[in-house]
Amino acid sequence: MTQGGRITDEVEFFRRRGQLQHAVRAVRTRAPERLRWRVAVAGLTQSAGALRGRSRMRIEEPIREVVLDLPDRMLRRETVLDARRHGVDLDRGEILPCVTRWDLRRSSFLIGVDHLAFVPHMRLPDEYSAPIDTAAAVLLSRAFAVAHKSRAERLQETCDALPSEAQVTRQQQQRLQYVERDKDLARRWMALAKVLVEDSR
């Protein structure tokens, strides 16, 4: 692979050939930035997530060292969340804040969403003073926000084809209310995701 090419292309080249150690070396030698470098690391952690035992450790630990040393706090946080999306835990309490179930319940209440919406998707501790899986809660909050936003957009498309306001039926008015409700919920879930990571290191 030619030196000076895009980091995303370089990592993908080595991933396709099964040469993950070379991909790790490429990531470690390039200057970290929020666009291509972050995408390259996400691809590498996706490959690491499919491995087990020492093979996984040989990929995961060098990446983790790089991420912990990143001077850009946002890049550090988002790289950890990208990795977690693929089942790789680069954060063992050093980056994301420790959030208890009580913190989650309180923030959810103040923002206007139900923290029990997490229950089907992640384990919440019985004790409210116990810490939750912060990364999982953030990723789920973002996913809920995207789901509501997408549903609002789909409904909005059907509403755009409605007749003039004088001819709008009761059912169509209800559909318009659903659009606004989903837009509002999308904003609230995204707000919760931001609150959960605002004390990231």
C-alpha cells in the first residue's frame, strides 16, 4: 500500500487481506483526526469485534492505547462509542463518565423521556446507586432519536401531499400531530445522549 494514501483506503486494503496488524500500524502512525482516521479505526474495531482471545487482544489493546492518548476529547469519546457499536470496549472507566441508574432516571425525567425504554435493549441495575453501561445508553439514545426522526420524515412526506387545510380530514390532522410528536421525541432522545457524555474526559 502506498504511503500517503487515504488512511481509510489503507486500513481497508489490509483488512481485506486479513493483515490486521498492518492496519493497526497504519492507524498508529497517522495523525488522528475526526473524519477519515475515525472511520478507519471504526472499520478496524469492527474486524476486532469478530475475533476472540489473543487474536482480538493483539488488535484491541494497541488501538486502545492510541485512543487513550488522543488530545481531542470529542474524537476520543466518539472513537470509543464507534468501537462499542461493534462490541469492542476501548474504555474501562477512563473516558466516558460513570452514570448511575439514578442519574439516568433523573436526566430522562428532566428531558421528558422514559428511562425504562432502555430495558428491552440493555441491562439496568436493580440498585439505583449502581453504575449503568454508559456507552450502551448513549448509543441507544442516539438510535431512538434517529428512529423517531426517520418516522417523522416518512410521515411528513405523506402530509406534504395533503389537500388544502380546509379539506384536511381528522385522520390527516392526527398524522400531522404524530409528525410533531416524533420530531420532539427525536430532539429529546438526542438531548439525553448529549447529557450522558457531557462529563467525558
